Amino acid sequence: YGSNYNGSAIFKRSPTGEESTFTGGLNTPNGLAFAADGNLIAVDNQGNRIYRVFPDGTKEIFIAPIQGPSGILREYDSDTLIVTSYTTDKIWKIAPDSSVTEYLTHPEFNGPVGLCYDDEKNLYVANFNDRKIFKVTPDGEISLFAHPPLGQYIGFIAYANGYLYATAMNAHKIYRIDPDGNYSVWLGSTAGTADGDASSARFNQPNGIRASFTGDTLYVSDFGSKRVRMITDLNGTVATQNAERPDWQVTVAPNPARTHTRIAFVLPRAEQLRLEVIDEQGHPIGSLVPERHYSAGRHEYNWNTEGVAAGIYLLKLRSADGEIWTEKVILVE
């Protein structure tokens, strides 16, 4: 799904490549997020509204008026939505019943738009106007995380495999930022639309950015060219922290699964691990195993999938030092 900020529509692209107008009649559609009930929540920035869009493309006003909403994200492991206000420099929380509460303010928020989470449940907030990116810990502590120098604006941000990615709109570049806040120009140079490897790919005002739920692909919307670009094989082409799978001998069976599946892994040494499940929209649906210490050897966990909607899910087994094993699981009715 993608929004046309200078138009009025939200577009949909199917897995087979078919493109269609999903809904229309908005003023300046911007941020998009799926609610826990599966409906799409669409932010109308200058329309000062937030819409709920149903699977058939019909829509209703979810919240109005709300001043300058821009970015939107579902809170980690929650039904609550988090929304940035570009005009008031505030971050709001919105409950499923559409009640709005002020969540975060900071004297250096300056046109906040982009939002994303990392694996440690830290929230990141990016200023559109001055490119400052802030880190918000789970206990609410706010600190400046990074301040890339190039370009006039930072569009949106995304997280994948230990790194933060940010679009530098007017610089036609994409930044990569490590866990310590060190940044570098990862892709792009002058304006263009050329595809290719890191040395030849060009962007034209990249704005939106989203990681696939498997973490191996980034999708980037070019505001200038009206195209959606795809950066593939992320783990294989970028020197991420977790390019190599850890030797944990993970097995998941049965897969596809109907009522349950068994997850087994063998650790060559003791590890601090947690096991999470992520849906196709990239939202955590819960921790199967809370983070704890595991001894070396074989461990098993039986996941009871009764009551979980059919679909494709991602199992993510993560160690305290950042190693990650991911595995797709298909649940059938």
C-alpha cells in the first residue's frame, strides 16, 4: 500500500504485481499502518484527519480533527497506534476506541514524521525539518540518536537487521545508521532513477521506506519519480551485524501448520535468547519465549497456533548480542 501525498488516493499492489486504487477522496494522504483488526489506518496530513479504511476500500473518519498528523505506527506488541504531529511537534497515542492522548514532547522535536522500532523495543522519531533522529527507550527516556548532515529533509525511517535506514529527500540518498548512531551514505548520489548496485543506483527524492517482515528487502518510494524502488538481498549485500545465520540448528515442524508446530534448536554454547512471532505487516504478535538464559544443548518449544489467523508469520530467535535466526511459518485453516 502506498499514499500519494500530492494527490488524493491510496494505491494497492498485489503480490502478483497488479496495481489498483485502493481508496480515494483524501487531501494529503501520508503515513499508513494496519490496526490490530486488519483495517488500514491512513493519515491525512493537511486534512487534519485520520481514516479507517476497510478491506473493500470504503473508509470512515477515525479521528477528526487532529492537527497535522503525519507518520503512524502501531505500538510494539500492542493495539495502540502512535502518530506524529508535524505541525505541533508532538507524538500522540491513539487507542482502538479512537481516544487520543499526548505521548511524547521534546524541545528539539521539529516537524517529526518518521517512526520505527528496533528489536529492543526502542522507538525512533525522525524530524523532517532538521534531520535529527531521536531514540525513545521503553521507559520513555528521549535522547538524540543521530543527526545526518546532508539534504534538507529526512523523510521516513525503517529498521532492519541491526541498522536504521533514513531517506534524505533533497540529497537523493539513503543513510544507514548503526546501533551507536554512526551514520553513512548507504545508497544514492545525484538525482535519477537508475537501478543497479550500490555504485550505480540513483534516487529522486526518496521519502517513504519500509522493510519487509523478513528483513531482507527495503521498499523505497521516490517522491520525485513517483516510483517504488526495491532494494533486495539486504543481508547478502550489506555488511550487517547478522549477515551469517548463527549455528543454532533450528527446525520448525510441521510447517505449514494447522493447530501447532514444534520449534527446536541446538545451541553450541549457552545463550541469552528470546523467541518472537511477527505478522506479515511486521507487527510483533507476541513473545513465544521471554528472554532468558539457555544452556548449551537442545531445546524445544511447542507453539499452540489455535486461535491465530491463517497466514504467513516470521519466527525470530534473537540472542542478547544481536545474532538472529528467522524462519517463515505458514498457518493454514
